Amino acid sequence: MNQTSILSQAESISGEIIANRRHLHRNPELSFVEFNTSVFIQNALREIDIPFTIMGTTGVIALIGAGERCVALRADIDALPIDEETGLDFASTNPGVMHACGHDAHTAMLLGAAKILKTREAELGGVVKLIFQPGEEKVPGGASILIKEGVLSNPIPEAIFGQHVYPDTPVGEISFVSGPMMASADELYWTITGKGCHAAQPHQGIDPIMIAAEMIVHLQSIVTKMRNPLKPGVLAITSIHAGSVTNIVPDVVELKGTLRSFDNEWRHEALAHIKHHSESLAAMYGAVCEFKPLLGYPPLINNATAVEFARKTAETIFGAEVVSDFEPKMWGEDFAFYAQKIPACFWVMGVRPRDLSYLPGLHNAKFTPDEESFAKGSALLASVAIDWLSNPKPL
């Protein structure tokens, strides 16, 4: 396959890729209610005669090519509950909703790859499955729902590839990592129930605020003293709500937080420790603590062979000088569900303008990725799929 011609083809439709991205950016929708976004994707696929089915209500699954072998490409389609502050002339028209994580770009790049792949359908050595996935930003994650509905069957992909825009590196830089890339992401909720009283008569009550303060400090000992220091882990308490006046001790305190880990075994051990320590500490003061974790996404573990394959393709297209190593992050990403089932590779693509040393990050109301990267993203997705199916089964 002529990699240069695929990049040239992607660059020739760059205007269309950017127009699609801007339409999606202007019309963002929250997780699992991406109805208009889904229709837009369906219409775009119809225009280039690509058959598709619907999964998970708003997910769009398309197939290009024929044969026994299959490789999958995935893009997420949902937006975030954020008020946009970019000032762009194509800024969100939906108050309180914004594509602040780049999913508009992911979708547009996969649509660009679809157009390239369709023109080369006769050359494909199998089937490319395109997964336009809803609900990446909200537990239980659209990936888990699509998997339950059979997205990884009929046909079964040998591997799956995906990408994410990345504001920390300049336009066009592609970064890969084998093994752990992103962490598990569990939501933590505590309700501590004591006994309200007048602040001047503390002996008549059970102060849940004092208990919460001690608990917040104590729980850090779980990750500092009970975790193997060679296994990364983060426990953060991010919200505390209680009381409303200066002279009354409230009955209840509510805490929220998150647990992050690259190791599933430690993840579940830590949740058990948190529950036991929280309940025991509250009981020591005569209070009751209800701990309710909401299990989120598992760690994202990239397959070494799939990563090496995609990295070589990227180096061939763009040159080794713009391909770098990615430092794993304690972020969460529901692409991890696919990686639990089949070999997977997830990479990041730099979108920071070359003349800037800083770009507001993901989930920021001012996030404005450089659109120059988008054609490159389409070219890489298409090239990886074509390369995979053109070679003997790598795995």
C-alpha cells in the first residue's frame, strides 16, 4: 500500500473532515442521548454507500469490505456538561454542553477514514468495522453496552484501534505506549450519619464533620501503606457537603471521590479496604458510614503487538521523528472494555498549535484543538486498518 497516497487522499478531504467536526462541535449532545449526532453519522455513511446498523440506541456500527478477517476502528461521539468559553464562531449552540474532550474530532476523523477506506474497498483483505460509540463519558460506558449487544461479533475483529486528541503535544505528533496506558476509574460515595446538636453542646451529639475530616486523612494510608509502591494508585476525595449554619452540628456528611489504578487486583482490594476502614472509623465514634462505590472503567491495557504494528504504520506515514512514547496517565477511558476482550491499541495525537507552549486541556471550557491534525488522524486510522488486513494475521 502506498502510505503517501493515503495521506494525500486524507489531506484532499481535509476541508470535509473539518466541516464535519465543526458541525458536531456546534451541536454537542450528552452521553446516551446523542440522537442528532447519530443521525448525522448515519447520513454521512449513506452518502458514501457504507452499510451500518444501530447499537446501544445511538451507536452506529458500519462495515466496509468483505472476507473472513476483520479489524475494528472506534470513535466516541458524546460531549460533556460544560459551558463553552472558546469564543469560536462554531461554538456550541446547546447551553451547558460542549465537546471539550475532542469527541467531535474523533468522530470526524473516523468519518474521514471511512471515506478513504470505501474508495479502497476492493483492496481490503477483509472487513473494517467502524464503531461510532455513544456514552464514553458516563458510567457504565458505551463500550460495555455495545460489547453486551455483540459489537465484537459478526464478524469478530482480530484487533481494535482508536485514538484521542492530546493537547500536551504539538500538531501531528503521535504517541504510543504498550501495556498500561490509562487507569481504572471508580466513583466513590460516602454518607456519614451522626447526631446533630448545638455547636455549643457537642457532648449531646455525634459530629459527622469531625469524623469526615479524620476519615479523609486516614484513607490516604490505604494508598501509602497498604499498596505495593511499585503499583501506581490514586485515592482522591473531591467533594464534601454538610451543614448550613455556624452554630449547628449537622446529622449527615456526604463525601465523593475517585479511585484510580493500573492493577485490577489492587483496585478491588483497595475498595474492600476503603469500605472496612470507613465503616470502622465511623463506628468508633458512634456514627454510621454507608460506603457505595460505583465501579467505572477498568485499566486500559494496550496490546504490545498491536501497538508495535500501529507505531510502524505511523512512522511510515509521518516519519519516526514525530512518533513518541506516551507517559501513562491516571485518566479513565472506556476503550479499556474492548482491550479486555481483544488485542487493542489506543494512541494519542497532538493538537497543540505549533506557536503555543500551552493549550487548555481536556475537559476545559477553553479547549480548542488545532484542526491541522485531523486529516492526519483519518490517514492513520485508514492506514492501520489497511495494513492490518494486508499482512498475515499479526496475532
